[in-house]
Amino acid sequence: MLTPETEEREVEEGSPPVFATWNRLYAAVIGFLAFLIILFYLFTKAYQ
């Protein structure tokens, strides 16, 4: 049986607002992290 509290929790735990699925959001975060690592590596090599 759904109570108002569990209904709110289910709505909050739904899909993320920007991407269609959580897997896409996680992939975007990991991709952005990889981009930053490569960018900082290139900065380190360029200004060493």
C-alpha cells in the first residue's frame, strides 16, 4: 500500500531531469571526469 510518503519518494527517485536514464547520467559523469583528467594531463605537459 502506498502512503503519501512512499509516493513522494518514488517520484523523487524517478528518472533524472536532464538525461533519460540514470545509466546515461553516470556515463556522462564518468566521461566528464575522463575529459578533465586528460585536460589536466595536457596542461601539465604543456607548462612543465
